[in-house]
Amino acid sequence: MCEYESLERTLEKYIPPDELKEVQRILMGNGSRELELPRCAVEAASARNFELRGCAFGAAPEQLRQPRVVRVGLIQNAIVLPTSAPVLHQIDALHGRLADIVEVAAMCGVNIVCFQETWTMPFAFCTREKMPWTEFAESAEEGHTTRFCRELAKKYNMVVVSPILERDEVHAGTLWNTAVVISNSGSVLGKTRKNHIPRVGDFNESTYYMEGNTGHRVFCTQFGRIAVNICYGRHHPLNWFMYSMNGAEIIFNPCATVGELSEPMWPIEARNAAIANHCFTCAINRVGTEYFENEFTSGDGKKAHRDFGHFYGSSYVAAPDGSRSPGLSRTRDGLLVAELDLNLNQQIADRWSFKMTGRYEEYAKELSQVIQEDFRPNAVRE
Amino acid sequence: MCEYESLERTLEKYIPPDELKEVQRILMGNGSRELELPRCAVEAASARNFELRGCAFGAAPEQLRQPRVVRVGLIQNAIVLPTSAPVLHQIDALHGRLADIVEVAAMCGVNIVCFQETWTMPFAFCTREKMPWTEFAESAEEGHTTRFCRELAKKYNMVVVSPILERDEVHAGTLWNTAVVISNSGSVLGKTRKNHIPRVGDFNESTYYMEGNTGHRVFCTQFGRIAVNICYGRHHPLNWFMYSMNGAEIIFNPCATVGELSEPMWPIEARNAAIANHCFTCAINRVGTEYFENEFTSGDGKKAHRDFGHFYGSSYVAAPDGSRSPGLSRTRDGLLVAELDLNLNQQIADRWSFKMTGRYEEYAKELSQVIQEDFRPNAVRE
């Protein structure tokens, strides 16, 4: 089957310019413009066979604050080697691929780069096999991949968000789905774990790891305050909300999700979070179809098969004013470079005032009732 | 200026069928199909000059439950008389218009109908004038409009959701932005007030009424459990969430909002709420441009003017599986009839499990900290 390339390309191809403008305004908002990227980066991306897109979200000039401009890089990619290759070869091949893309990000002046969920491995949790997939797990602080990312961070003066499968040796070798945040100085700033674990379709992740225990911590980097809401946590508005209340200006959402299941939700959730929380969100999804050696079933009455379905990429950035960037392709590796003026967050917060009008005291009260075993819904009967 | 009619029409007009299918799948999901409506209704809508659209959201057959099929009607409309006409004439003209549309809804078998926000009046809060606009306020229990709606409800065996400007005589004649819910028996089931009041653009509603004090009550009607999240409350994910936790299966969102300000957010928020809360949501927005006798400014440095901008209609229904109906027109009065199998809610909840994986105890704890004056964000520094 030939995968459909992208909504954006179809619209641009068929709709006359005048109407296209209205369509794009309704679908994307007016907030972003195309960002011109250096020729060397464009050429390198082409030579290395990945899509490179740039967009910029501005803010109004202020009198007392300088613009707070930061460039983020969102990277989506397919795995490099077959899933049957030796574990270390698979990891190293992905390190190599990402090094190539990050180098281009550096040419584009990216300050913070975020990779996709569990980026060093195939998304093998569909198989429910423990071996060899748990061998991809690494120490967040001292693992092979963290060392690799620290080198990148230092070399390019870039904050690196590296979502991996973590083995927590300090706590009995437990597995976690974790994002490691590495400062542009090259040191590990900290880690944050996936708060909500799916039980849907082939997302058998609850077989491997539990709900994260790191709360909603936010990382104060030199380029802005960032948080990482991993994958399925995008479906939980309270999750986004709490990162925001802890001060996040940019929330990254590294994912691995497939077409049949979630695609119509994809443009909605991260974007809603940017609107509701007056912040930027960056949704990243892997691309391609991954095949596994042993067949597995999907609890849907269909025959056993060897693939998880198509990871549809479509990574994008959403802004607090309701606008968003175009999405990367559904099929190709890609780097989306987005220039954000973080002043926009406060400007939109002052304009729309969702936080000021949030009535959180009421919700704290109601939520504390909801969780009681004897909770009685507020229902009016005839 | 000629207003742009609708995104859906543009896509259908230009994009070839094969690609249109992919575009619609990504933009709308696969969950709804067109609903055939009786010829008499189609003809009446045409004769009365409003758009009529039908769509249906099905659910899988179950062994122990029958399908729980309900038809909802969403009505969007322009005001009928100029804003300078006598108050009672304006109200009665709107009663007449709505009676015409509701009659068609009855022909289509609608069980629950919802009108737009403060449907008996122009959205005059942009003016900041108290007179004559406060004269549009009525008693929720015994007002002229509630009597009118009770007649409709009884005549057509239809639940009527009637959002009005309320004058609460029992409490010192205070004004509220309120939805009255009338049972299909013709009796007033209750009322529910707008929980979040905007302070943005020309939405000077905080000049007229305060945040609602009726919490997140849900109305158990013969056709399903419903809630009403009025207008600006759609920007607050916690608001939708709490209606859902109180048992709402369908959340109506009657609005009055204009193009320049909110249009790119419009397709996002109610739909995100349907996904996140495993329920149906119905977003309704008025249409047309309303002109006022006295000019007013908008706090945006522009010249004084007499209109609030274009209310862009585009009413739609969103389903828990991430799919949505096409939107009604941006420019015409309209009735959207949606057939919902409410069994879908539980089916999707069991499939996606956002409630089960919601970790509400954690959020109750964190939220109770957030509201403390000495709250210290969970922030990691270098």
C-alpha cells in the first residue's frame, strides 16, 4: 500500500490561492510564517534524505522585555535497521541517523531539539515479548545513549530531549518510559517519566512499565522552561495543565502512534493544550512501518501479523494563539525547525485570560470529591 | 465584504474523490455518516431559508444493551430584527424564527434541541450599555421565553435547552448567563449557569454578570444525560471534564463568537473535549453581523464602529472516537440533526481508557497545592 503523503500538500495542490488562504486560516490560524533556513541545511537535508521545514511564530514588540526568541527542532524518523538486527547495531544505527539530522538542526540555529518517544528502538511493545526489547533499556544518567546526547549537546550548544526506555538500576532495575533532558552545557539536567500508560490496541506498554512517578516537573533551560509530556499523556488535559502550572513555556510531546487508531485526534490534542494553557506544544511522531520476526495478534479478531501499522509522522508545533505550523510528512524522516518568541505566551495569557478565569479553587474542591469512593454525581432528575 | 461560506464546501469542490477521502479521514475521522432526513423537512428548510444537515454516529451492537439512539438538533441563527427595534418585538421575532426551525427539527425526529447562547437577543455586551440590553433578561423559571419553550417541548415531545440572559428575582434581581433545560414533558427540569466569563476583545460580559454558581450539574433526561457548557467555558478543559465526571453523555456548548478572534480554535476545543471525556459534544455558534445604534471601541487602537464582527456559525457535533460532523455554514441559519448512539461513549471509554488511566488522585493533590498562595512550581534548575 502506498501511504498518503500529507494533508497540507493536498490542500496546496488543488485549492485556488484565494480560497486556500481561508482554508489555511481556519485550519491553521494566522500565527505562523515560513522560516527561511540556510542553504547548507537545505542541501544537507536533501542529501541525507529527510524533509526540512521551517516556521516562525512571532510576538508583538514590548517596551520592557526583549523578544525571547528560541528555535526548537522536532525530529521524526523511521528505524534504520530491521528489528531482527543485533540490539547494539540497531541503537548505533539510530545514533548515526540522529547525529546526521541534529547536525542540520545546528546549521539551522536550533537551541532545543526533541527526539521521538523511545527513539533508540523499534516500538516493539506490540509484541509483548520481553526479549530482546528490554535490552534496549538504558540508564537515564549514564547510559550509552545519554553519553551520545551529551556529546551532541555540548558540541552544538543545544538542549537535547532524549526519550528512551529507561532501566532504573537504583530501584531494582525497574523499566520506565523516560525523557532525559540534557542541558546545552552537556550535563544531564534531569529526567521525567511518562505519566499515563495506554491500554489500547497494540499499545501493550503496561506490560513493560508503570505510570511515571516524577510528577510534572519542568526544566529551566537557558532557552526557556520546558516540559515533556510523553505520548499517551497527550490525551489527558490535566497532564498538560499541570506542566503548564509548573511554568512550562514549551511542552514537548514525543510520540509513537499509528494511523488507524489515532490520526483524527492527532491535530487536536496538542493544539488544544497550547490554546488552553497559553504555551507552545510540540507534537512528534515517528514514521514508517516496523516489522517483527514473530507474528502477534491485536485483540481485534483479525489474523496474526508482523507489523504495528503505519506510524504517520505529521509532527507539528502549536502556539497559544490557536495557530499551528504545517505538519511534517506522513511518510518521511523530517526535521521541523520552529522559531518561537516566548513572549507570545504571556501576551496571549493576558489577552484570553484562561488562567485568570480558571476558578481552580472550585475544581480542586470538586476533584477532591470526585475521587472519593462515595462520590455522588451532581445530577438533576425529573 | 462577502463572507466565506465554509471549509467543507471548498474541500468537496476542489479535491478529487480519492484524496478527499484521506483529507476527510484526517480532518473529520471516520465515525459519522450522512443521515437521510424526511423530504418534508428538507422542503420546509428550503422554503424557510435555512440550511438543514443530518449526520449519524453509530456504535457496535452489544449483547446486553440495546442501542441508545437519540437525535439532537443544533440550531444556529442570525437575529431577525434590527437591534434598534423594540425589545419585545426583537424577542418575539426570534421566538417566531425558532418556532419555524424547531418544527422542522420535530419532522426530523429530534429528541433534544439546543439553541445558541442568549438566543433571544443580539449579543450586545460589546456595547457596555446596560439599557436596553438588560431588558432582555427574563426569569429562568417563569419568563416569557421559558413559557414559549415549554410549549415547544410539550408539543414536540422534545427536550429544549434554552440559553438566555437570566434575571434572578429571588436573589436581588441579579443577572446571569443561564441555560434553562426543559423536559420533553414541558416542565422546567432546571437551569445551569455559565461558569467562566470572558475578558477578551469585545466580550465585555463581565460588565453584566458574574461566574456561575451552579457548578457542573447534569440533567438526566428521558433521552440521555446532558450538560450545558456555555461559550467561553469551552476554553477550559477542567469545565468539560467536570460535567463528564458528573455523568454527562452529551455536552452542549452554545456560543456567540466571531471570526477574527476565535475561528482557528473553534474546531479544536469541543472536539478535544469529546475525545478526552468519552462523550459527545455539540458546539453551536450564532451567524451574521449585528449592528448597534451607538458606536463603540474595541480596545485595539482601531476606530469606533457599530458591529461586533462576523459570527461564523460552523456548528458541529464531535464524537468520543475523535470523529466529527461537517460544520453548518459560516453564513446561514441552520439546523444540524445528529443521530447519536450513546452506547459509543462506553465503548470508546473501554477502548481508550482515559478515565481509567486518569490518575485523578494525583491531580487532586497537585491542584490543591497549585491554589495555595505559597505554591512552589516543580522546577528543575541548572
